[in-house]
Amino acid sequence: MNKILLTGLVLIGLTLMQSCVSASKYQKSLDENNQISSELRALKFVNNQNKNLNGKIIELETQIEQTEEVMFEINNKYNGLKQQHESLQVNYDKMLARNQDLLEKAFADKTNLTEELIAKQAELNTKESKLNKLEQDLSNQKAKLEITQKNLAGRQERIDSLTYLLDSSAAKLGELRKKISAILIGYSNDEIAVEERSDGRLYISLSQNLLFKKGSDVLDWKGKSAIQKLSKALNSDQTIQIIVEGHTDSDGSQNLNWSLSTERALAVVEVLVESKINPERIIASGRGQFHPLLQNTNEENKSKNRRTEIILSPNFENLMKLLNSD
């Protein structure tokens, strides 16, 4: 720019020095000078513009530097964020893989648990079914137990009643035995024996020597008198049942012994009935030689086997009703 101004001044000086030149040349010089001035102004304007542009360039360069610094910081941050992202991506991938493993394990566990649950449910159903059956069985057993308890209670009542009847019967037989023993004082044990046996009955055994002659079915007066006395005791309790059994020894034929024992039993029954004993209370039977007290090996034993027994027992009708009741 200074070179241009210097050139202009030189040209002006030369123009002045040549003032003596012709007017046309002067005019030409003047025009050229004006042109140069115009160009100079234009150059000044351009120079000012250039200065402004240089300022703006400097400002832009400053802004660029600042922008480059910001970009550097941004780039650093970006690189840091990129590294963080990459690290996070690695961690995410790991977590994703771990999550996948956990999901697969959880699914497997769920499948196993579901299978176990199904198995447990089936087992529970089986146990519940067994429990229901047990409860039903228990209910049935309880019902049976209640029925059994009722039956036992009923049986206990019957047992108590039977015990009472048996005790009463035993007491009656005991009292009757005392009365019979008191009435039959004066007779020897060989003639009349009174005995309670294990079957709960009272046996009055009258020997043949007291009642009959050997081989006869006709009562002697002494035997008839004994039976009449005995009838007084038997009439004291109308509930006592009377069985009259005739017995013989083994001498003679069986048929004759049966017949003789039966006739002797009937002869005793006839006296009992004459003594006001209700015949409905009496059973007569001939046992012949088949129920001896002793072996018929000698005359002493045979003498004891030849007997008539009056067997006294309670009326078992009520007892049988109790036994046969449900």
C-alpha cells in the first residue's frame, strides 16, 4: 500500500515539473491523477476493509481456537464417554449373558419346581385320598364302636340281669337246702344226701334202701314219708323246677334197668303230686345204669348207684330269654 502512495506522489511531482507541458498533456495528467486518486481512495477503502477483515479473521481465529479448545474438551469428553460406553457395553453384555444364564436357570428351576409341585400335588392328592378313606374308616369304626358299645351296654345289662337271676337262684337254693336239711333231720347220709354241684343245681339223692325193695318200684312207707316231708320244702318256692331221675346198678339187662328206673321215678313223682306239687314243675326220667356214681365193681358201689335223685333248679325260662335276646 505504501508503494502505491509513493508512486502516486512521484507522478504528481512529475506532473508539476512538467507544468509547462501543454494543456492537453496537463489535462491528461490531471485525469490520470484523478484516476489515481480514485484508485487511491478505492485502495484505502479496500485497505480499511482488509483491516476489518483482518480483525474479523483474528476474531474468527480466536473463536476457532476457542472452538478447537471446546472441541478438544468435547472430544476428550466424547472419548471418555465412549470408553465409559464401551465399558458399560461390556458390562451390559456380561450382565445380559448373566441375565440369560439366570433366566435359563430360573426357567429350569421353574420347570423342576413345576414338576415337583405336580408330583407333590399328586402325592398330596394320594395322601388326601388315603386320609379321606381313613376318616371314612374311622367314621365307620366309630359307628361300629358306638354300636358295639350299645351292644356291650345291652349285654352288660343282660349280664347284670343274669347275675342277679343266678345270685337270686343260688340264694333260693341255699335257703331251700337249709329248709330241706331241717325237715330231713333223722335220716342218715346213706339214706338221703343233699349236695350243691358245679352246675348250680341242688341234688337230693335218696337211696334204694330208703325207698324201694330190691327189684321193686313200690315205695316203702319210710321212703314215702320222706318224700312227703320233702314236698313241704318244695312247696315253699313255686319257681323251683323239679327233675326226678331213677338210677340202677349194672346188674340185669339194660332194658329192665331202664324200665325199673323209670317206674321208680314215676312212683316218686306220684307222691310229689299227691303232696300238692304242681306237676308242671316236674320232669321224670329213667336213667338206668348209665349214670353211676361209682364203678359197679362191688356190692358197696352198686348200692350207692341204686338211687333216685330229686334235682332242684331255678326256673331258667327268664334266663333263657335273656340269653336269646339280641
